[in-house]
Amino acid sequence: MIETRFNLDKKSKKKIAELLYKRERTNRREIKSGKVIIRNYLWEDVKEYSARIAQDKYEYEMTDKGPSLKLD
């Protein structure tokens, strides 16, 4: 939903937050975590949001949680 509204519809972060009934700050954090630079067909760098990238970053950060290994 965020991907479509942000990339294709060019809606503002505030408007997307209103559509999703979420706070604007939550939406900004989500977009920040999934923002990537993509080169389009004219070889221009474009900043877009990718939900897959955001999820991959989240899952990677979760691997650092938990107790440390006991190697004694």
C-alpha cells in the first residue's frame, strides 16, 4: 500500500498516513527504512520505497537480538 502510494501516486507522507489511519511519524520511519535508489530507463537515479528492502532490513536487525553464545 505504501509502495503504490509513494512511488506511483506520488502522495505525500502525511497523506499516506491519513489513508492508512497511522501517525505521520510511523509512516516516515517506514519509508526511511525502505528507501532505495533505483536507476530508471533514462539512467536517472530515483529514490523509491521498497517494502521488500524494508522487510529484509528488519529481519537482519532481528538476528542480533537474544542472548550471546556461551563458548566456554
